[in-house]
Amino acid sequence: MPEPAIGKLSYKSASGVVVAVGHAGCVLLIEVETGRVIWERALAEIPGAAACDGQPIDVCLIVSRVIAGAMGHVFALGLEDGSLLWHVERRRRGDGATRFAIERN
């Protein structure tokens, strides 16, 4: 089985290029060519993630997922519709900053 393509999108918008944006507690998927918001997800609406409300959100794209992190929470959202795939909460220490290290091909 081939390794997953890290950092490459499997979802295609009308223009073929999308960007994930983390802003003030929300994750947005935006079509680059037009600026059209494809979907938006408020992370604080996810049970147990109220601490993310209004916070800076770090995001990265991995295959068909948007990985988002804030305040010790990490989320995987479906690239096509922003649906929650999983959520991990690790808030017990530190200042709440969440960073990602991604292996590149």
C-alpha cells in the first residue's frame, strides 16, 4: 500500500485550489481563486472544546483532513465538509499553544 501524500489535497474545489485558515476559534476552507468560503467550523461548538472560543487556531492540510489545534486541543476535520473526525484534548500544561510537525515527501 502506498504511503499517504502528506500536505497534498484529495478534495478539489471548482478552481482546484483550497486553503485552510484558522481564525478566532474557527477553521475555514476557502477556494483560493474566488475567495469563496466552502465551509466554516467553530471549534468551541465541539463538546469539550469551549476553551477554543475566539483563540488563535493553527491548521495544516494532510491528505483529506484539516488538522487544527488550539489551547491544547487537536482536531481532525473532513476536508470536504468540515465534519469532525476526531478530537484529542491535552490542556493540562503549558500556555495552550499547539504546534504541528509534518513530515514532507
